[in-house]
Amino acid sequence: MSTPAKMRIPYVDIAAQFAEQRGELMTLIERVLSSGQYIDGEFVQQAEAGMAALCGVKHAVALNSGTDALFLGMKALGIGPGDEVITPPNSFVASTAAIVHVDARPVFVDVLPDQNIDPDQIAKAITPRTKAIMPVHLTGRIADMQPILDLAQRHSLFVIEDAAQSIGSTYDGRLAGSIGHVGCFSTHPLKNLNTCGDGGFLTTNDDAVAAAVRQLRNHGMADRNTVTQFGYVSRMDALQAAIVNYRFGKLGETIRARRENAARYRALLDAELVFMPPDRQIEFNTYHTFVVQVDRRDALQRHLAGHSIGTAIHYPVPIHLQPAAAALGYKAGDFPVTERQAQRILTLPVHPSLRLEQIEEVAERVNAFVRNA
């Protein structure tokens, strides 16, 4: 749970982003509204072209959420009843929920110290019913994809990238969303590439998958009068698409600022007492979040809140221990790395509006607590 919103050093500062962009955004909003084209049209088509170029893929399909990108992507791949999808239990609930909603079974495996899925555990979980692997690129760091791709090829499995937190991240020179069969992105207001509401994209190099998702997002209609399957309503509206188009041009600076802030934390925090997963040489981490692991996490969060420093925990209760997952049959102790991390993870503010002196103060307060503890 996040600490209270009114903080001297806020965990997020969406209002500051709007204040900086207000003039251009208000002009853009007026342009969209005066066009009378609120669904599909040029703004959405531009957003899809821009996203495809950004991720280095043939197709990007604009949707109303990252969750629907996962759901419709699995539908297009033919994943359904009786199938199993391997995924980690330390993600946001949307990744697992999407698997459940296509009537497949989520199969959880544990994670590595960097919080991303452990390929060795994936190998042990594959059964004749396994249809796909869904790694989640948590915090902006891409999962260790090469062994995952090798497993998928060996067992004829789909790879679905939950890339909601990793727009612009790379792994061995490959961009998030271009590595698996499909990539799934969110443009939620808290994301690095963000809209002023919900939004998402599915990316793929597969023509058939792209065509299927385009149809599924619009009631399953082939044209205005022909419904080839019963689909859904999952369109990105023109206003959010126009905002994405504008913010494509801001993304590089957003990522640069987040990486700079993360580097400052790494230089300032006591690495002997505060675990910060190291960046590998082959990865480019865009730092959607800056997550540290510490003992007495809850007390540290209260300590920081007492100094008006906002933080968050992503996520305090793993999915396999949520009430909604009870029917899956997992229990406490099944995933020891995930469960230990859930007690130790704390997300520090890393947003682009932070000033150097604010980062220095956060680091100073954290160091003082862990050294005394």
C-alpha cells in the first residue's frame, strides 16, 4: 500500500508532468475534440505506427488497457480451456487474471533475486498441457529471455511478454515487446509512456495475430455489417492515442531522467544493507520503478512517511496467496524467494520531477534507518 499522497517528496507526481505539458496538451485535446473523430481514425493509426516503430515490430494494435493486450493476445494465439501458462506470482494481478479469463490455468514459478522469473524453475514446471510462458518484465528490467526462448522453442510454446513496465527497455540489443510472440504494454498514467487514463498496446510480428486482435477488439467485426466471431470492446480512444503520440517525443527524456535518478540512488545508498538488483551488461533498464530490498521494510516505510517521503510496495501479497487464487491450490512456502521479497521490497520515488537534493535526502533517510536497525 502506498503512503499518503500529500508528501513533501511524493512517490509519483503526475500533476507536475501535466503542469509542464499543459499548454501543448490542452491544444491537442481541443484538436481531437473539434475533429469529431473519437474512435479509431488518424490519431489511433498514428499511435499504432509510432508504437510499432518504437518497439521494432511489424504491428502494434492500440487497446484500452495492458490487461486486454494480455487477454486478447492469448485469445489470438488460441490459448484456452485445458491449457497452462507459466508465469511468476509476484506481478500485478492483471497478468494472472488474463490467463484465468481465457479459461487457462496459471502455473506459478519462483523468481530470481532481481524479481524476474527464474528460467530454471520454468523448465521444471513444463507439462504436456503447457501452452505458453508469460515472463513479466518487472520494474523496467527485461527478464532473462534467452533461456526462456530456448525452452519455448524446445517445447513448441508461445512466449507472451508482459512488458507493461518496460517500454523502451532492451535485452541483448532486443527491445521489449519484440522478443516473444506478442508483447503487451500498458499506458496507464503511472507508466513511463503514459496516457491520461487507461490504454494499452499489443505488439507482434505475426500478421495473423495482429489481424485477430484488431477484430477481437471491435466486437469481432470484419466490417460494419459482418461479425465473424463474438468479440469485445477494447479500443483505445482518439484522445488517449493523441496523448500517446505527443508523449512518444517525451519518452527518451523520461527514461534518461529515471535512469539518472536510479544511478544516483545506487551511488548514495548503503549497498551492504540495501539490496539493489544490479543491471547486467546486456540489459538497458528503464526504471519504471526503483525497488530496493531491506530488512524491517514496514518500519522503514513508516520512518520515511514520518519525514514526508512517499513510497510504495509492489506487491505486498503475492498472487498465489490472494483470496482469488485459492482454487489454484497454492500455499505459503511454495515460492520462498517471492515470499521473502514480498516482506522486503520497497519502491522509492524515481520519477523525472525529482530534484537532486530530494534523492539525496531519501538516500540519507534510508541509510540512517538501516544502519541504526
